[in-house]
Amino acid sequence: MSYPAFRYTAPRTTREVVETLRIAKEKGIRANVLAGGTDLMPQLREGTTTPEVVVDISRIPVLKRIERMGNEIRIGAMVTHAELVTSELVREYAGVLSEAAKMVGSPQIRNLGTLGGNVVNASPAADTIPALVILEAKLVLKGPEGERILSVTDFFTAPYQTVIEADELLTDIVVPLPPPSGRAVFLKLARRKAVAIARMNLACMLYYDRQKETFEWVRLCVGSSTPRPVRMTEAEKALIGKPFSTEVLQEAGRAAAEQMVQLSGLRSSTAYKKPVVGDLVMRAVRMAVEKG
Amino acid sequence: MKKILSFTLNGQPYEVAVKPKTTLIELIRDEIGLTGPKIGCNAGACGACTVLIDGKAVDSCSVLALQVEGHSVETVEGLADGDKLHPLQEAFLDDGGYQCGFCTPGMLMAAKSLLNENPDPSIHEIRHGLSGNLCRCTGYVRIIDSIHDAAQRMKKEGGEKS
């Protein structure tokens, strides 16, 4: 392989990882954390990332756990997409995250790629991120001074850019249990059905009260269409308190499209994405309501 | 510079010295000399390099060799039991599940991984299970039929044993 050599270390504890990263940062050594490798390995090969040391975090058992702790599910950063698809806990309490993970890559990629890696790589087209946004997930970052906990929406600053420091490790993704009344949908549009990067993806969770005939609450996030992942608050507002009707859905779709353009500006893809984001929002909301 | 790596390959324990940047596919093909798994895209998109780690299909081009420390790796060379072909291999032969053969080792291992999890997959589930493997010759139909056939054969064999 033609890329430059690097040193390799595989610590057994998160504390050792952070210590390794801290020393590297102090000495000005380029260090990269290796989780599942599905993003890092191609970057090494293309020379877009040139680490001097690679810190493999695959041998730290605590990073592979999925557990319920009170009103939260704690998912270790090394949990793979395949494990998110099959985990009973995730399917029961954060089903939309399972659905999103199912859409990632191929079986081979899902067996390697991790939730932590998908988050830290911060691709605007990442499938799990819109799901984490509507689940109001929190991220636990461990650094030399201890832990800090951030809302997932505060983590990303721009495509492939986050607030994580060079000496910090994402250890856990914490998902508060959503209200049981919520119905969730994940949709993905891509050039083909498998092994494709999303042109657009969407996660939606809502509660529609059939007695009152109103949307009680709605959480919507459209991926691959804004510089950083955000809730489609204008579309949410267009639905809350309103009945399930074609006019209301259309209004929500329009609001989402307008918010997207406001956040992203007019781009070459806008002519395609603007009508599509509206249709996608309408479709997702309809599907979620039809789930009962 | 090189590190000692201990792992199991097709049931045999191995201890080899590898460079950190060596990928698993490079270790298997260039250093150990098993050339069943192929390098197609070298980017995790074609599945030609598919091997199993602890029974699960992965793209071995996207794994550093050192990452399999302590794990069990299976390649297509480990499928047959001596001279007795695995039912998947028999079905691929009988049903014409290959043409040029380049993608076949990856297809077989992806299929093995699928059958490990789901011994009786539907055609839809087989297609889903092969979504990470590209074939440039056959158009997939016979590959999918072969895997379906293999699952039936394995069910029958399992039935006879019990």
C-alpha cells in the first residue's frame, strides 16, 4: 500500500486512549482514532488523512455496550451499525436509529462501521445523524480534564467539522427514551438502494392525537441538505396543533423546503432538493400517522 | 516497526509480524499466500475481498491486519472440509453461480455470513445479504438461485443428521 507508515496502538481503556491523544496533541503529532475503519481506511489510501499514529479503539469492551440506564439508553461508540439493527433495546426504544443503521452501506460495511465513527466523521449525508437528532441524543466526550456531555445538534459545526478536540474521545451516545406515543419513520433517497450515499435522508417522529385530531408534537430532521444537522422547526410548527390534512402536510413541506434554502443558500442542487424535501416531509409525516 | 499479530485463519492459529499499515487483505494474499479473496475496488464498495471475522462478513480491504488480533478469520479457502466442498460451493457449481469467478470468493463468504444468521433466507433476504457484492458477469440471478439452493441442501443435511 502506497500511503505513508504510521505507528499503531490499541489501548485497553478509554483513559489510555485519551492519554495517548493528549501526548500526541502536546507534541504536535497527528493522531487518528480508528473505530470501524470504513471512513478512515479509504482516507488513508487516498492520502486525505495522514496520521503519524493510529489509535485503535476496538479492544475496549466498555465502548461496545448497549444498556438501558433509567430513562436513557447508553450506546458505546464502538457499537456497529449491524448491532444497532439487531439490538432489542435499540429496536424497542430507538427504532428509528435501527432503521437508519439498516440503510448504511452493505452488510460488510454495517459489520465494521460504528455509530461513534459515523458521528465523528460528520458527513452531512450520514444516515444515523438525523435519527440521533430527533431522538435528542447526547454525546459523551472524554478528555484529559474529564467528561463533557453535548447535545448532538451542538456537536457539528460544518460538513465534516465538529467541536471534538484532538485529545477527546467520543465514548457514548446517550438516547433519552422517547415518549411511547411517538411514531417514527426514516427515509433515504439515493442513486441506488444499497451501498449508496444519501442524496437526502429524513428522520421524523411525532404523536398525532386521533381524538383531538391534532399533531401534539413533531420532531423532524432532514439530512444531506443543510450545512449542519438541525431540526426542521418551521415544518414542525406548521404541523403542531393542526389536523392531518393535505393542506397541512403541504404547508409543512413548504416550510421545510424554505428552511432548507435559508440554511444552505441557493446551490446547484436546490432545483432538485427544494421540491423533493417538501415531498419527503409530506411522505414521512403521512407514514408516521398511518403507523397509528 | 512491525508488530506481532496472533489470530486464527481458517481454524489454524497464526503468529505473524506485520506492519501497522498492512491491510487484512494484503496480509492474507501477499504474506500468507491465500489468494481466494480478491482486491477489486480496495474501498469497501465491491465485496470481492469479503472474509468473515468471528463469523461475520467484512470487507478485508477496510480492516488493518493488526485489528484481527485474537479474532477468528475465515476465507473461501476454509469453506471446504478437505476434499468435500461446502454446500454453497456445490450449489454454485451445479447451478452455474459464477462465470469469470473473480467475485465468487466474496459472494460465497457473504452468503456464508448470511446463512450463519439466517439459515432459511427468502430471495429478498438473499438479495439484501449480497448488496455489498458486485458481479460484472452474470447479472446475479444464478448466484441468488445458488444460495437459495445451498440453504435447502444445508437444511436437508441438518435434517438427516438430527
